[in-house]
Amino acid sequence: MRPVEPIVLERAPVRLVPLGLEHEAGLRAAACDGELWNLRVTSVPEPTQTRTYIETALRMRAEGHRLAFAVLDSTSGEVIGSTSYHDIVPAVERLEIGWTWYAASRQRSAANTTAKLLLMAHAFDTLGARLVGWRTDNYNFASQRAIERLGARRDGVLRHHALRRDGTVRDTVMYSLMAGEWPEVRAHLEYQLARPR
């Protein structure tokens, strides 16, 4: 698998750019659209923690574990959320897509499907990943449905796996998509994006 390096990915209605401190105000505004940090099953930063969120993502990028993106509206340039490649394991040609969230006003739009299509295409077609994975909180049913709509397969549940922000311990639902499954999934996502709404 090729190294995961900063890149800009774009297809209307979104533009994914490497997350940086210049996105702090926009990221804060996106999180405030719906007060998303109050959801215990997400990684959305509280407004006062937005800079720390970005600094953590940049540190993880420097360590080779994560490449975070600001998700922008491709027309206005407004920050509408964030997503990342993470848990990057070149030795087995695997990475995951996660840390994904969108302003409440952009949820249930074409933004997530388009961003995931861009990320999967880059992972499989350019980087040469053999597997793309996802993980989510066992109580984040909206996230589970969204991942399943992408065509990923549910691999199982890691019990008592990770801390939530409120100090409780979550079970983690794991999903994956193999490179051989990607052509059919790509065709399905293209169909979903092209059909009238």
C-alpha cells in the first residue's frame, strides 16, 4: 500500500482538505449546528475543545496513524464537518475511515455518501488498500445504518472496547469492505448519488 499522505479530494457537493488550524472556526460552527458534542456516542469536539481536537489530529498525522480532513461545501467553502483515515496499517494494506461527523443541517444529505465514495476510491484505487474498515459505538444506530448503506459488511462487536467521553465503556461494532467488493459497491454508490431525490 502506498503511504497515506495529505491530499485534496473533491466531487460536488463536497471538498475534502487536510484538516488544519485554519479550520478551527468553521469546525466549531459546524459542531454548534445541532450541539453535536452532546451526543455521547460521537467524537464531535465541544466548542472550547476544537483547537485541541485539531492539534490531536495533526499529532496523529505526524505519527502516521491518522489523516484528518475538513469536509467543505464545494460551492461555498463552508466547513460542514470532518472525517479521517485512521488506524493505518501499511503492512497488511488496511486502513479505516472514521471520526466522521457533519453539522446537523448537512446530515441525511449527499455529503456523507459523496465523501465516503471519494475516500474509498482513493484508498482502493490510488493507495492500493486491500481492506477499508469502519467502527462505531454499539448505540450509534444512525452511524451503523449509514455504514451499512455504504455496502460495508458487519464483522462483529468488540465488547468493552473503548471509553466514551462520559467515562462509560462502549462496545464497538466493526465493519469492513474488501478490495474485491469495491467495484460493486462503487457502482451502487454512483447509482445512489445519481438517482432523483
